[in-house]
Amino acid sequence: MSCGETVADADGRRLLTRIEINREDLRNATVSEPEETGRATGTVASVEGISEAPAGLPRRGDSDRPRHEVRSPPREVPRRPHHRRRQPNPDPSEAWESTFDRSIEADDKHGPATLTIIEWKREVDRRHYLCDEQGVALHEVPAAVAAPGFQYTAYLKSPVFRELEAELPLAELGHETLAGLVAAGREELRKHFEERLAARAGDVIKDWQAEEVYPFVEPPRDDVEAVKRQLFDVVAYTASPAVNATKDKRAKRLSLRLLQETMESEPSALRRILEEVLKLPRDQVEQLDELLQHTTLFSIVTASRRSRIASNSCAGSSISSSTQK
């Protein structure tokens, strides 16, 4: 069953028409009588029971296929009689794992916004939609947020997108209002998956601690060491399918120790270790690489390492000068 509501201007009035089409009889449609409305012109369509799932969506039972809304310019639909046959509505919640709503505060260029994130149970194409307050998708931008181990769709909702709908293609081109709002949405999305990764990593770390293969025994001594530990946990969690591929505790311990020493002494070699030694799939390595480049944890650890190198260099120069004297 497909349903639509279309609003169009006619003789100085704005009219709303409702349309229903059954996929078993696509030649006929049920069209309501037009009624006056104050809504904006346009068409919202809801499609149920899709027989061919869009790219990236599950292709099994109808219950796995979420209901999607698309928006298009209004157009006339011929009025023909149709006897409707009701079908049970699919339950989209059976296809997704979790949903989250996160608030984005207003700034001097835009008002508050809401970010809704759906995490899927199966692999999907990651998408990031710009929506009006009602959640109707108006435009799509690249997701651009790495989240190893997660399949997601993000919906950034704000009345600004409806007000500036004609300018949405400029959102990625430095638009004065839209660019900042999209960037704020991505930053919130990035924070969300940092938190989710940390939560998932915690369960895996507990198992490793119970097996006595986790390379850290003592708690962190200071804040910097705590941040390093958090970053290691995220990397180790991403590599956990490869680490846990064996039941040999010595092999697990060795793999985790190798990760630890690489991150401490030569972070630039981490990608090679993950790909060539632990045999992690390249797409997962690339996602982790992108995540590390943007995460605040990585920035802190990198700055700490540079500071330590500089300190050691200064100490070496001082010793050299003293020796020469």
C-alpha cells in the first residue's frame, strides 16, 4: 500500500488531496476530494510492503523493511475508482537495533535541532538526511562519520531546513547558516558513536580481563594515561574479531600487547599491524583510521606523545652540552 498527501495552489487557494494506491492494482488509485489547507505545497509519500528493497536495506520479510517517506513536486493523479484491500503494516522496529535522539543547541546562526540516529541490525548504506521538524527528509548529505561495527541512518531535524529548502544543495558548500548546522549535526553524531564504541568495548574488555590477556593490570595513574587507555580500548575492540578468532590465551595476549606497544611507540604503524598481522578487513581498518583522525582521544594521545618526544630531545641536548663543557 502506498499513501500520499499532496498540496497544490489552485485558483488562489491551497488544496490538500490524499491518494492511496495498492501495488496489486497499480492502474487504479483512490483520490480524496480536495480540501483547503494552510500547509506548504509539496507531496509526501509513504510506501509499505516494498518488494524490491532499496540498495543497502534488508531483502527478507516485510517486517525487515522500514517505511520510507519521500518528497516530490505536486502532480495530478487521475481519479479512478478503487476497492482498497488492507494489508498488515510492517513493524520497522524488527529491522533496527536501537534508536537515539540527541539535542543540538542553538547558536548565533541557527536555532536548536534534533538528531535522530537509527542503528540497524544488518548492513545498510549509511545515510545522513536533513529533515524538517516533522522528520520529512528534504535533502541528503554524506554521512562522513566513521563508526566501526555500526550500521546507521541519521536524521538531522530543524525548521531551518524547511525555510531554506531551495538552498539545501549549498549545505556542503559553505552556506552561512546550513554549513554550521550540518557540521554541528556531524559532531553530535561523532560524539554519539564515541560513546557507543566505548560502551561496547567495555564488555569485551571485561572478558579479556577475566581471561587475564588484557595488557593493563593497574588502573591509570593520571588523566592522560586514562585517555590513552580509552583509546586503546576502542582500537582493541575494533580488532576484537581478529583477536578472539583463536582460543589460545597466549596468542590473544600477544596480539593485545602488540597493539599496546605499537600505539605507545609507533602509532603510524598501527594500520599495518591491523591489516598484515591481525588480518583485519580493510574496510574496518579504514573506518577506524577515519575515526581516530577525528576523535578527541586521539588528539590528546598524539599531543602527549609529541610532548614526551620533545622533552626527551631537550634532555638529550642538555646532556650533550654538559658533556662538551
